[in-house]
Amino acid sequence: MLLVDDEAELVKAFKTKLEYDGMEVSVAHSGAAGLALLKKRSFDVAVFDIRLPDESGVDLLKKAKTIQPTLEAIMLTGHASVETAIQSMKFGAYDYLKKPCELAELSNLIEKAYEKKALSETNLILEEHLRILKPHEELLGESPKIKEVRELISVAATSNIPVLVQGETGTGKEIVASAIHNQSARKDRQFVAINASNLQDNILESELFGYKKGAFTGADKDKLGLLEIAHKGTFFVDEVAEMSLPIQVKLLRVLDRGIFRKLGDIRETQTDVRFVCATNVPVKAAMKEGKFRKDLYYRLNNFTIYLPPLRERGDDIPLLAQHFLEKYKKRHARKTLGKEVSELFMTYQWPGNVRELSNVVERACLLSGERQEIIIDDLPIDLLSDAGDAMENGRIEALNKSLSIGEQEKALILKTLKLARGNKTEAARLLGIARKTLYEKLKHLGISN
């Protein structure tokens, strides 16, 4: 917990009592010092004096909530500033105490605030991890590759063997895991997901396996691990290749024997989960580099689903784009794609895959306002710039010296010139071509101004 108060003797007494009660206490004597600590580490509970030498405790509370939104704060106030303390609760304070207060009273209030935070975090975990299947929009399409993916999902759902899903970011790897879960015999149980690339080793281990009270400093209560929460359900591990080798060993043990040990526990915990793991990196290359265990790979590789990037299933782009137009029409008037936009969508490489297409369509629906047709003006500049790179590399017809130039190229160049406010050097940069090449194209198009 964090204690911010400028009265040195009072702080000393509070700290002694709270540490005696088993709390880990950090101290600051000014708002600036307290803010610096909040930026360095996370706290469960903070106690702020309403009147600090450099700023009000309410202002500190507002800043603290910006840095750590789940922080529970208790305000200390003199009689004259009780009204201010009450007002602070509108900004997220848990409660307040009037000075002077009993040490035991403060300790009890901090304990209640901690319990509230623990409950809130549990609810957040459930909202984040126990996700019921959403519409599988990433899997829409009639291309042979996406049809094969849907067939493999149906096959995988009939058994409990681990599944490895490989594909680029934005292709829908978690959607595949959700689809397998919802078509399986475990569909009425929980679907729990975690992204291994976002967490440090100690945090990842705590999330996966949980811990016992007293396992380490700050472990004031038992914590359920996600593997325990997912019992009888499906457990999805995204970016499994980003796990450290020691955690890979522990995960392999769960895969092989269905048992694990919580941090600080001498007993084994049994769990029955169906594993679906995913990665966007070449696993075989990671094995050669010694970053991914071969035995874990062979355990997961019994059933592999490869999710193709959107550029490999171009025939699905019109269907997906139409789906997203329908999806967002609840928020905006009915929209259609202009001819130039449709053609550009078919030639763009979509590095962010289906997720990027969805975001681009939603943004375009918003920017088009009352206009029914979505035009080039509604698209992001970086998409136009990348499309210019595509033109330079020959992915759109007619860019080299003697090739004819179609309406699509003309529309794109004119749009880019408009964005660059007539600056041809800037337009060439946005298009990703040489300035000389742009001048040649303008001459060929008959555009002089």
C-alpha cells in the first residue's frame, strides 16, 4: 500500500502499525513523491492526506486513478475539509477518515478497501477470460483456404487433443479457439484465454498456476490460477512461443499429466482442460534458436490449423467488407463502397488482416457522414501510402514507363495530391515512388495543376 502525508510523526506511527498488521507500506511526504511511486510500481490501496504541501489530495487522487485505475484510495481529512473528502468519493475514493483517527480504524478500513479491489480484479478476470463465443467474422468467406479452416475446426471439436493454431496477427486465432470450444462437448464450460507475450515471467506464472497465501511478499491471500478456473473447459494460450523455457516445461507437464503446482504450495493440483495454443512466429525457427522446446512442439503439433492472411484469400475481401458495412450500419446510415475503394481493397496487402479491414471500414463509415458511398477520401493516409508502395512494386497495373494507367491509379494519385495540398514531393513520398516517376505519371495523365 502507499501512504502519502506530510506529517512525519503521524506517518511513522501509521507505517509501524500497518507493517505490524502484515502490510507492505511505501511512504511519500508530498504529492509529487507519491505520484513518482505510483509510476514506478502498482499498489492495491493508497491513503492520501487531503492537504499536501504541493497539491491537494483530491488532485493527487485524480492523477493516481489515471495511472492505476483499480487503485482503492482512502482520504485523510481534518474537520474543516470533510466536505472536500466527501467530494473526493465522486472521483473514485473508497472512503475517508477524519484526523485524528485510531490506528486500528485505519487498518480495518484499508483491509476492506483491499477486499473490494480483490473482488473487482476477480470480476475483471472473469470478464476478460471467460469469454463466450462471439460471431466468427474472421472466418467468413468462400475461398478454399478459409473453407478448409472451418472444416478443421469441426474435426478438432470432436476430440480433446491439443491444437496449435498458426497465423499472422489479426487473422483470428482466438476466434478459431472459441469456435473449437463452442462446437465441442465442453461448450457449456468455461473458455479461458491468456496472451503470453504481454506478461513478465513471474506475473505469467501467477496467472497460469495461481499461488498460496504467503508464497511471496504481497501474497496476502490465495489466488486461483487460470488453469484451475478453466477446469473441464478450454484453455487458449496466445503467443505460446513467447513463453520462457522454464514456463514451457511447466506447461508441458500440464499437457502430459494434467497436474501443476501453485506457487508456495507443496501439493499438486489436478486439472482437466482442453488446450488450444497459438503463435504468429515460425515455431521451427524458434526451436532452432533454442527459444521453443521441441517436446512441447511435438505435443502441440498433433493437430495444426494454419490461418491464411487476408492477402491469400482475396476473393473473401468483398464479402468481409460487406459484412462489416452491415455490422456498422446500426451506428451509421447504410453505406456502400465506391468503385475506387473496392478496387483498392483488392490490391492492398492488409498487413493487419481481417482486424485491419474491420477497423478501416468502421472508420470510413464514420468519416463519410451523411454520404452513402464510401470514397477514397474516407480511407486512412497510411493505407493510401501503402497502396502507393503496391503500385511501385507492380501490384497495381500500369506504373512503369509504357504501361497504361487505369481509373484506379488516376483516382489514387489525384487523392494523394489533394492530401499533400499540391506538393508533389510530399505526394511522391506518400505514394512511395520517386518524384521523377510521379512527374512522368502526371504528364501521362495530362495533369498539370
